[in-house]
Amino acid sequence: MFESPRKSINEGDALSKSQEELSETPPGSPVKRNNQQPDKRSFSAAQLCAEESSEQEQEQPEKQYTDYDTDEPIVRGIFQIRKKSHDVLLPSTRVTWSLIQPETPTGERTEYVQLKDMFEVKVKRDATSQQTGGTLLGITLFQFKKNGPKLKDHAIHFNNMNVEHCEIWFKKMKEILRGFQNRPKSLKVFVNPTSHKKEAYQIYRDNVALLFQLADIKADVTKKGHTLFILVVAFGGDGSVAEMAHGLLLQAQMESGRDTDSMFTPVQAPLPLGLIPAGSTDTVTCSVYGIWHLVTTAMHIIMGTFSCSPVDVCSFSSLGRLLHFGFYAMFGFGGRTLALAERHQWMPPGQKREFGVIKTLANLKPEDCELSLSSCEEKQELWMTNQGLFLNVSIMAIPCLCSMAPRGLAPNTRLNNGSMALIAAGNTSRSEFIKHLKRYNSVNNHFSFSFVETHTVRAVRLRPRSQRSWSDDPWNVNGDLREVPSELLIRVHPQLLTLFGGDIEEAEEAHIKCSCI
């Protein structure tokens, strides 16, 4: 499932070694434009974005070009690609190459790669050479290829043994790639060692660290703090993501002088947060990327692709005191299921989750609560209150896509629409509640039950009607258990945190399903 950049490099070396001889071509030289020296030309991010905005964003599998760019090429030369000579041009937005062959008819299909889809260019050397650094063989372009929501790394080898020729191309392409200023140069990576059956760190080293190294990104996984880094990465499940989000947001409030133990309007976190999944559900990561795929998430971080705007975040408070920042919470069935699963850490993640669901269904019981909500339909904050028995209450600021709910636990919610989804399942029979749960794993509407009510809200307050506290009934807040002494107030704060990725409509059909019901 996971592709390593090491594989692409080894294949390229094997290809170069199998060639008996690489024909030497004259060194390429920069193409002059209006008597200006191209070597002094530089590209800003704004200029590159302006050139890119005129192109179609959706991928076209095959497109025939007769005039590939309105710009004149910066450099032009001859390289061997797949053992055949090609005429290669480098304008400001793409690299194009066409086969050199006398019998080739006019209009021969030309291949190309957009520079915005490249994440690195490196000089290619013969590793078997005894000389210092190895014999220069050419340059290698590293790009990402898209297959649905998945991104995969791909290497293109341009062979030419002329040193001056390759150095000119290498410098020009590095100059252009440095113009993409959203791309990180250094990262602070927090790996949860207990995630993915305690193999998270090894998975990171084998599948993600190599990509960061290939892209010349300094990824620090040992130092504390993040003041010297432009991006923080959470490698783990929903709990790890929530802890990192909470830490970034809490520091932002402290630095801005906000009093978190009162009603306050939080400020945005100054640093973006990268997500790499390594948990049992990873609903936050799947909601952002639309898929559970390590290489895809790492490539989004490398390429610096932010979501369309900062995402919404919830604040969880009790008795005027801030408890946590996060993305979702569940009380009742969702909280007790997680509590039972956490008591059986020796089980595999899927089995542990299914055990919790079955055991909680066997002892299904409602909670007597007072549920108040502030609807998004009102301009002023007007509260509506409902008292009664509830089997489960969910509040979500993101769609919460996962293997158990490929359309999302809250499919009508987006990452940044400034609202939360409130889903309250009232008291009903066990068989009817199971039917409701099964709908999450299908395309049918799981809200079309008389005992299920949904609302689009800005704030939710939940308190027990009995005198006892909720210490025996913990909340599931972002995949972690939280004890709430009495009432819990949940508010949504629009576009509070920037995540790497993109807003998606629906995730790829999950391969792993929850078979417990």
C-alpha cells in the first residue's frame, strides 16, 4: 500500500547501469529573451501562481500539444529518457519532452510534467563509480501522480553525461521550485509511539521519513518545542491530532493574552498542522484527505497544499473553564463504547472496537439529560432546550469519515462552514438503534428514524438531570476519554486552525468494514 521513494531511486540506478553507453550531447545553454540574461531571472510565488491559474486544475490523462507554452523556453537540450533521445524544453511552468526521430510525423504526442506537481530535482550519479561523488549520469525529477484521492511519488530520469549541461538544468529547475513558498523547509514531527499497535515510529521511518528526506525537508522528531519550525506534523490517531491542535491553539491564546477560563473569542493558531494517520479510526485525517494513505498525506505536506481555508474547531468548557479544543464529541453509546475498548488494549484495534460496540449494545441504556442548543438559523444566540432520555449524543464540526462510516458520521457537515452537526438518538429499542448504526455503513440515510433528531448548531450545552455527575459515563472527545464533572458547553469557532490537505466531498470506499453489527 505504501510506496517508498527508495524504490524509484533504485529502479533509476538499475536502468542507468543497464545502458552500455550514454551518448554525450552538446551542453545546453539558457535561451535569451529580449537581450536579457536568463541566469538572473527569478520567479516569485505570485508570478508562478498567476501563470498556474490560467491552466485547468482537473487532471487530464492525455492531452496533445502543438505549442506547449506561450513562454519561450528558459533552457533547451537533449536527454535520453527510457534509452531514447528526446528534445527537452523548460519553460516557466512545465517540463516537456518529445522523441527525436526522423520518421516521427508532425504532431507527435509530447509528454510533460507541471512544475507545480514536482517536489524535487536531484543530480543523478553512478553509485558504482569509485570517483568522489560518482560519475554524473543526468538529473532526476520527482513528481506526485494522482490516482483518485491517492497521491504517489514518481521519478523521471533524464540521462546526459555532460556535466555543464546537467548543472544548468539543475540550477534553473531548483530556482523555479524554490519559488513555491508554501512548501515547508523544516518540520516538527510528533509521533505517538502507542499508535498502530506500537509500530507508528517504525512506519514513519519506513514510509514517510524517506519522502521528507528526498524532498530536502528537515524533519525533527526528537527536539521539544516548535518555534523554529514553520509546520507541526501529528503522526497518530484522532487523539494525537486533537492534542496537537489543542497545544497550538492554547499557546496562541496565551500569547495573545486571552483568558481561557471565561467566555472568549479565540485567535487562530499561527502555525499550520500536518496530519499523517496512524490510529484506529483517524476520522480527522480521513475527513481532510478523503482517504487513509500515508504517502498521500505526506505528499500534501511536502507540496504545501493547504485546505481551501482554515478549518472549524470546537471548544469544550465546563463551569466556565476551558477543557479542550477539538473537532467532535460523543456522549452515551459513543463514550461507553470507547471506554470498553480502552480497557482491552491487548486486542488488535479492529477487534477492540468491535468488542466495545457489542458489549455496549448488550447493556444499552439511555441517559436522562437536558439538551440545549443554539441554532445557526438565528442571528442572535437563542437557546432551545429539550429534556429526555438519549442513547447517544454526537456533536461534530467535521464530517468524521472512517472505515465504519465511508460517507461520514456527519455527512452534511464540511470542514469550514462555521457550524456543527448535532445528532441526538433518543430512547428506543435495541433493534431499532442497531438499524440506525448499520445505516452508517451504507449509502442510506441513517437519520431517517423517528427517534433521531439532527440540527445545525453554533453551540450545545448538555447537563445531567439527576443529581449525580457524569464520572461513570465518560465523554468520547476526539477519540480520547474525558471525564466531565457536570454540564459541558461546546462551541464552534470558524476557521480557527489551518490543516494541510483539501476539502473533499466523499471518501473512497473503505476496504475495512466494521462487522460487529
